[in-house]
Amino acid sequence: MTSTDAHHTYDTDVLVVGSGPAGGSAALALATYGIRTLLVTKYGWLANTPRAHITNQRTMEVLRDLGVESEALTFGSPSHLMGDTVLCTSLTGQEIGRIRSWGTGPASATEYASKSPCEMIDLPQTYLEPILVSNAASRGAKVRFDTEFIGFTQDADGVTAFLRDRVRGDEFTVRARYLIGADGGRSTVAEQLGLPFDGRMAKAGSMNIVFKADLTRYCAHRPSVLYWVLRPGAETGGIGMGLVRMVRPWNEWLLVWGYDIEQPPPEVDEKAARQIVRDLVGDPDLPVEITSTSLWTVNHSYATVYSSGRVFCAGDAVHRHPPSNGLGSNTSVQDSYNLAWKLAMVIRGEAGEALLDSYTAERAPVGRQIVERANLSRDQFGPIFEVLGVGGGSDEQAIAEGLAVLGAQTPEGSKKRRLLEEAIQLKNYEFNAHGVEMNQRYASSAVLSDDGPAEVSEQDSELVARPTTRPGAKLPHAWLVDAHGERLSTLDVVGDGTFTVLTGLSGGVWDTAATACQAELGVPLRVVRIGHDNCRDMYGEWSRVSEIAEDGVLLVRPDGYVAWRRATASESAQSAQDELLGALRRVLDR
């Protein structure tokens, strides 16, 4: 079928349902890659509450590659305002402890900064979504608000989606090559597709209260995104403790409190909401403006398969979990980033359809990991409660007595303080889980594993990022210097929707091989030779992390992941060409 025929047969190449972090980034990436994309959402506008917010380094790297990192930095709160996580009895009450978080502590700041050109920021969903969707539209994606997805049918050639215009009230169809269901934790697409799920929904009940109040005097001296509050009932439902979360420093906030999932959901009117806010802040006269209230449930559920036929799901549609570890929107953005380049190459005829099978193979294990991790982090408040001797239904007196023992100048007090320190250290697995964020490894048909020994490390893989050029890992960050003397990252010379052949100054044989492969396959290939004037290894960082000789080669995918590597040069120009061509054919299902 010619592309002209396709334009008549299909209304769009990809229909994206949902405008959250997964849907917005799918539309942005596809539009950036020149793919006809239609994004529909049943809502009249984008996020109306700042639900997701922690934006980790890997997501910032994705936004950098998609050309919107500077906008994210403009609207996000910088990392130096994020990290003094406080445990207290209220914002005016007793401090129980502080946890250096999100890599801002002196020990972890260097480790975080050395692993990425990007910094972690706090970017509430109310700011992230407009960045994604407006840039998608400016790059050619069509966006329809007030457009409800009703259902779909699919056949060998495409998907027919049934939609309802919520302004006019009429129903209509859209014919697309592929459909992406990015329609959230109650996904209609995932349900109709019959995706298999493990785990359980509705483990515990939570309420969000979004409010405005000037809390500068309680927070500016200990700047943080999260202030965890131990109040009577803190262990009921919820996410472990009461939470006062910064949305904008220091006057916009989101409070999280739990309720008993076995009881009817509470009625949270403005008066009740104001009372809960003042109670957790600890200021009975605080002027408070309530913006919104909502109820939600803590889930522990993940899909084991992310697609069927021509329909794919991404984001909360396939992984449903509490906000602990701040992994929700990050994983959603990264799902779509993984899928978009594969769809683009298949639609353009540069890859076979089996490439799309690698999406589930690569992302479903990540989805499972983050659901398990977030739920475990929620449970890891338990040891803190145990040390303080407070548990189910604790009252103010029990909490006061527990804190009194903790502060006592007695052997018991000394023991309690040591145990509390250990219990708080356990929370590093929630607030400094750099390895969970950066160590995602892919095993699929789009990765050609090499014969190197298995990865081993003395360090905790959940806490510490471990860069490697092994196939299936993300390309390590190292600073290079361009022709103008400006710094650029190794991540800046790959990506942009294109495969990259990455070698050193003496790897000219790979340059020649790439030219031949491009001609043979009709697939654009970028060649980067580190050591040339435009990317010199002036700090020696690349030679320390590359794990290959200067004449070795890495084949790097459009998403910055290593697909194949050869540690040294091939014996001849012809064998280099044959090896590179063979690797590309296998990865691209050609």
C-alpha cells in the first residue's frame, strides 16, 4: 500500500486515548518522529489536580531528548528545595527525624550528579501535562478534548475506534493503524482488550486535599516536597502516614490522609477538609483556602502483558500503585518513550512488526518492579511505628508517651533512638532509590545480549545507579566537549528518533559499515566517533565507562538503550559490515 492510499484508508496512524503523562508523551514522541497522531481525552482540559510530581533524572533525560527539558526546568521546583523530608507530629509539633531525599544529601548528591546530565525536579502534573500536549500539538499531533473513547474493534490492518463528542453528543469512528490506551488506572482500553493482571486493587483508602496556605515559617528552613505527619489514625489506610506535600513553595499544598477501606467512604466537605489541614499543620487558626478534595485507593496491581494485536496500553492503565517512591508519572513517560520509536519505525516500513513484541518484554518487568517497590515502601513505615510503640488506633497520649521514651536519658531511650535511626534508614528505599530509577535493564528481541559475565556489584542495586554499556542497559552518561568547547553529554549525541553507531577515533571501519547498512536497509543511521572535533573525551569520562576499546562499537537505539556491542574492531571492513547489518536485521525484525 502506498502512503497516499494509507492516508485515504486511515484517519490517523496512531490514536492515543488519554492525555496524562503516558498519553501526552506518546503523542509528543510520535509527532516528533513525524507520525500522524490523534490524541483524544474525555476531559475538557488537562490535569486539574497536581497528582504526580516527582520527576526523576531518567524522565528528565527523556524530556531532554524530546526537546522540552528547558520548559520542565522553568516550571518545576529545583532539587535543592526538595530534599529535607521531615517526620513530625505536625508542622508546628515535634520533629521525629529528617531524611535527606532525592539525592540531595551530601553523600548522594555527587552520585546522582555523576550519573546524568539532568537534575531531578518537582513538576506537578498540572504543569507536566500542558508541556507534553502543547508541544505535541505544535509538532503536528491533533488533539481533541471532550472526546470520549467508547470502544474499538481491530483486524489485521488496523483499529476502528468508537468515540463520542461530548459537546455535540454524537458518536463517530476513527480508523487508525494502531491504538494506545493511556487512559489511566480505570482503563477502558485495557479492560476491553482483556489484559491479564496480577495483584489486587483497593488495598487501602486515601483522600487528597489540595489547598492554599502560606506555610513559609514552618517549611522554608527545612525545604522539602514531603512532610510526613504522625497523628492519631496515621496508620489507617493511606500511604503509611499523614502527608503534607508541597505543590509550589511555600503556598500551594496537597494533603494526603487515609480512611478505613472497610467502611463507607467519608464525606469530605470544605469544613472537614479545613479541619484536617489545620490538624496536620498544627495551627488551629491557619487561613486555608481549599481548592479540591478527592478520594482514591491504594492499589497493588500490574498487567503481565501490555498489548494485543494492534492495541497497546501504557502508564497507569498497566501499573497501579501508591505514589510512594514517586515512580508513577516517570514510568508512564518512559513506557511511551519505549513504544513510540518502535511504532514509528514499523509505520515507516523500517522495521518488521515483531519489533513491537519487545514493548511488553521490556516494560512489563519494570511495571511489576515499581508496583512491588511502591507498596513495600508504604509498608516500611511500620518499623517507625513499632519503635515508637504506636499502632492501630493510637491516640495522642500513646504517641506522646512513645516520644517521651524516645527522648529519655535512659538505656531504653538510647536503644529506642538507635532503633529509630535504623527504621528511618530503611526509608532510603523510598526516598533515595536511585537504582530503581536508573538501573532498568531490558531483555527482548530488540536487545542482542553479549557473552560478557553477569553483572555483579558490591552495591545495592535498588539504591545505587550502576551504568554499563551492556546490551539492554541505558547508555551511560559521560561529559564530552564539542567543537566550540561547550560540554555535551553522551546522551546528547544519541536519540532523536534515530539509531546511532557509536565508536571511537580509531573505529573508522564502523563508519564505513554504517553507510553500507543504511543503503541496504533504508534506515537512517547516525555515526558518532568520540574523539572527533565535535565530541572529544576531554575529561576521560567516556573511556572510563565505555567498557569497549576505542575501535569497538555500540549500536544505540533511539531511546538511548544499547542494542548490541562489540568490544573491539572486526577483522575486516566486510566483516564489520556483515556484523552490523546482522545486528540491525535481528533488532528490527528484518
